[in-house]
Amino acid sequence: MLLDTGHKEDRVLDLRGLTCPMPALKTKKAVVSMEPGQTLKVLATDRATLTDIPALLKRLDAEIIQVEDKDETITFIIKRK
């Protein structure tokens, strides 16, 4: 379930239809270009993103603050630390 934080994401990355490794690579590129405190909404359909993106973010200075898996779309809200 996606919780309403009342915060609008700074950027949105629509990766629906892309398959591994592209969602992780594009997410990494977006995250490293963000300023601390900025948020990124990632939309994906590749089931591998459920493990790939959390593993990726452990190596970057970012965290997942929300995840929703609904109607074939996986939505991540990511915050740069």
C-alpha cells in the first residue's frame, strides 16, 4: 500500500516495460544525480526490481521510503540521504 506522505516527489522515472538490468541502471543514474533530501518516484513492471532496487540503494546514499506493488506496476518512493 502506498501511503500518502503529503509530499510530491521531486522527480518521476517511468521504467514500465523495461527489463533487467535497465530499471536498476536508470534508477542508479537518477539517484546519483539527485541532491540530498530529494525524492524520486520509480514506476516499474519488471518483478526483478523488487529485489534489484533495494539491493542497489544499499550501495548508494539513498533509501526506499515507500513501495507499492499493485496492478502490475511496482512503485518505489526513494529519498536521497
